[in-house]
Amino acid sequence: MKILVCISNVPDTTTKITFTNDNTEFNTSGVQYIVNPYDEIALSRAIELTEGGKGTVTVINVGEAGNDPTIRKALAIGADDAVRVNAAPRDAYFVAKQIAEYAKDKDFNIILTGRESIDYNGNQVAAMVGEFLDIPSVSIIKKLDVDGDTATIEREIEGGKEVLTVSGKFIASCAEGVAEPKIPNMRGIMSARTKPLAVVDAVAIEEVTKVTKYETPAPRGTVKLIPADQTEQLISLLHSEAKVI
Amino acid sequence: MSVLVYVEQAEGKFKKSVFEAVSYAKAIADQQSTNLTAISIGDVTDSELKELGKYGASKVLNVSTDQLKTFVNQAYASVIAAAAEKEGADIVVLSNSFSGKGLAPRIAVKLKAGLADGAVELPSTDGKFSVKKTAFSGKAFAITELTSANKVIALNPNAFGVKENATDAAIEAFTADVKQSDLGTVIKEIVRATDKVSLPDAELVVSAGRGLKGPENWGMIEELAALLGAATACSKPVSDADWRPHSEHVGQTGIAISPNLYIAIGISGAIQHLAGVSSSKVIVVINKDPEAPFFKVADYGIVGDAFEVVPKLIEALKAHKA
Ligand SMILES: Cc1cc2nc3c(=O)[nH]c(=O)nc-3n(C[C@H](O)[C@H](O)[C@H](O)COP(=O)(O)OP(=O)(O)OC[C@H]3O[C@@H](n4cnc5c(N)ncnc54)[C@H](O)[C@@H]3O)c2cc1C
């Protein structure tokens, strides 16, 4: 079984988000980058599914050389090899096209991504890759089991879950629950240095979206404190002042 | 040129988020001086389809075949894209629901369209077609210009609201070719907790954290939520410890929500938690630690022990309702 896991290089979750250049660019100064947390979940499940010689896991990232430490982290967690498509990721459409171009003749049985990246929160790449490759895609999955050529998947839906099967090649985006994120051990970290990291060129593709400006949410007012023994006052404020109940 | 909105049904019914998407799509159609068509897939009665007229859909395409009774991402995307082509729709609107998130990107690729997901406002009308969308898990917004001729927008729940706009909806049967290869996924089972309010599109949410000490203490949280008609949520350590299901975990690595009211009980307000909830319209925090960071973003707060405050809050709410 050959599994491809798409990983994104994102600001650490504790990052305070700021912008420069008249709010047209994300301010990267002082920002630590990590493997997107959901992608770690996808990667961990891929490693579990191929453990004991049952297959291989390749990670792919679309990005410039600065992303290599993040890719090495994925190798340290346990991926067998890695590919970087050498281009600044413009948007999900661009990224998905690059991944699909790489994957189209490589015969991966399964492609996994995280449910979304924590920077642009797209939820887009998995389904777009699925469409470019004309294979089924299942978004925001909570569980993935594979038996021969058939996978059984649990997917979240509003107020419940859906269990489905898919046979043959597919791509899925993983949410919490699919696997516990693995922590690299010393051996993993050592071997990550020597695992293959191929760099390939990007293909040209038309631009479809462009972020022109960023905004940060308006600061909230100060909190109105209500004494603990006056819960009826809170209810009345929520009713008549905030008008939410 | 026209606008097409996909209306997602669950067991033959439309939810509030669908009427919201139709209201939003109608406002875009008005902006562009064009008309709005809705497309529904699955078994939905004519009277339910007619409901869409209330929010401004003047035409409703109804696709109902055995193959498409249940949701199949790939096939639904094909049908919606075919409808957009037939209607000459250059803008497709969907709810940014679990299914919408899987569909919108496929439709975007089929139509070679830019996709703005997590949209929170109407597109700009300054000549460029730009959509404000959430980014960095609610820590910021990205104004995203869709530069392609066709455009797809997935609207965040509770971002626009439901707006009535009475029109008489003409219902038309629609068929589109579905390839066998589009039917690659097969649904075996759907489990819906019918008595519970669904978290992503809930208007009111009661959420609790590690301050509750253990899963056995969630009774009062559920009681409060039931009284309000609210959904329940939790912080990450709570779902990690299996006190609550993963589907209730909100935050940067959980679900991002923007209800009208978010009540956070025994949650510290760590940056990763706030990332997914800070766009809630009104935030109430109950925490025994006056220094808890959550109070900095709250509108209303009670400094106190949840085990004393929540039962009193339940009593006060019962009295208010009576
Ligand atoms: C990569 C990464 C991603 C993360 N993503 C998320 C995420 O998406 N969502 C998320 O929630 N967290 C996330 N976290 C975890 C986050 O950093 C915090 O650890 C978490 O939010 C804390 O949860 P908590 O507030 O329930 O628990 P605690 O930090 O233990 O806080 C409990 C709070 O309860 C209060 N309390 C205790 N007893 C009582 C009582 N009797 N009555 C009233 N109040 C009481 C305490 O004063 C305290 O403020 C993430 C962390 C990392 C590293």
C-alpha cells in the first residue's frame, strides 16, 4: 500500500497574528512554523496503516526551501520519503494542482490530508486533488480503516456521523479522532536527516484567487462582571441588553 | 449570468443554514442585478422546495434519482456544476457545512473557479469581486479576490442571517449525467442524534472545559443547554480525555464556530481555544479564577465556582421562562 500525505507548513498555534505592508502581508517575523496539526493526524494514521512492512508513506509539501525543517519533522515522525514542489503556495487551487500533477502517475492507493490548514482554513486541497485526479474524496473524516482494496470511513455530518465505504483509490481529509499524533523519537530524528527529500518543479496554472488585504477582528469591549449569586441578572442582561435569549 | 445556490437537505428537510445561504445568494443576485436559482438533490417534497421562494429563489431545480438519494460528494459536485453551466450561473453559493466543504472545492475545479470558503460578508462592490473570509482560525480575516470568471462561495453559518424576500419559486425537474465513476463512495449508515442541536450552525452554545473535573459532571451543562435550546461544546483536553466526543471540541484544531451566544464554563481561554470561538457575537464566561484569560474577551462574566453558579443559572433561566 502506497500512501501520500500532504503536509502544510503553518504558524505555530500560539502565534499572535499580525500583518505588514499596509495589512497586505502576513508578518512572518518571529513566527515558528510547524507541521499543520491536522496533517500530523493524517500522517500518524498513514504510518499506522503501513506499519510492519505493509506499505510506504510519502509526504508532499508545496513550498520553498524554508519549509524543509517542517518536512524533516514529518520524516522524523515516520514518513519514508518526501517530496517538495518548489513554489510558494499561492492558494489551495494552486497547491492541489501541484499535488495532483505529482501524484497522477505514481500509483498511490490512498492520499491523505488534514481537514484544513490552521492558517487559511481552506478545507479545499483534498477535494480539489480528488477532482483533478478524478478519484473519490471524503472530507473531514473521523475514522479510517482499510481492508484490502476497501476502506471504511466515518465522516462527520451536522449533528451526527456517516459511515461509508470506498473501493480503489481515494483521497480523504482527516480530523481529530483518526489517529493520535505521533511524537518523533531520537531514532526518528536521526534517520530523518538521511531520508530522501526530492525537490520537483511546479507546473504553471492560472490564478483564481488572490488575498488583497487582511483584517484583524475588532477588539472586544471590557467584560461586565456579575456577582456569582446574581445569576438572574445575567439572564436578564442576555435577554434585554444582548438580546440573545 | 446568474447565481446558483445549492440547498442541502437532510432527510427531506432544509435547515436554517440553507435558508441563510439562499438569503445570502439572493443578496448577491440583487447586487449583480440577476436572478437566483436553487438546486436541491435528493428526495424533497414540492412544498418544502417552495419554502425556498420565501428567501428569494425564483427557480428551484430538483434532482431526484435513486442514485442520488444519499450524499455522494463526487456525483453531487457533477450535478451542481452541470446545473451552473445550464443556467449560465457564474456564481455558485453553498453553506460551509461539512458536506459543503467537501463539495465546493470539487465544483470550483470543475468550473475553473476561485473559491472563497468561510465567507462572512457579501462580496465587495468596488469593481473587484472580493470576499471577506475567516483565516488563521478566526484570529484574522482575509479579503480574497476571486479573479476567475466563475466563482464559488461557501458561507459560514450565522454570518449573514436569514432574510425573507418573498418570491414565487418555480420548481423544475433537472437531470444530469452521473458517471459510474462518480459513485465511488457508498454510504452504509447515517447516525443522527436527532434530539441535539448541531454545533457548527447552532445559534447558542454552552461549552465546558477541564474545570468541570470529569465527564460525570456534564449533566448540568446538558440541562442548561437543553433549557436554552443550545448545542454543547468542549475544550480540547476534555475531548482528548474522552469526557466528551471529538465532534464537540471547538478551537483552532477543533471546530470554529460563531454563534450568537457562547457560554464558556470552566475553560481557561487559551489562545488555541479562543481562535475558534472569538467570533461569537456574545461571550459569557464562568470561571473561578478572576485572572483566567477568557475574561479578556468576554462580554459578561461571573467569577465563581461552576458547581455553584451553573445550578443557580439553571434556576434563574427556569424562572425567566416561566
Ligand atoms: C497544537 C495545539 C492545538 C490546540 N488546539 C486547541 C483547540 O482547538 N481547542 C482548545 O480548547 N484547546 C486547544 N489546545 C489546548 C489549549 O492550549 C489549552 O490547553 C486548552 O484550551 C485548555 O482547556 P481548558 O481551559 O478546558 O483547561 P484548563 O487549562 O485546565 O483550564 C481549566 C479552567 O477551569 C477553571 N476552573 C477550574 N475549576 C473550576 C470550577 N470549579 N469552576 C469554574 N472554573 C473552574 C480554571 O480556573 C481554568 O481556567 C491546543 C493546544 C495545542 C498545543
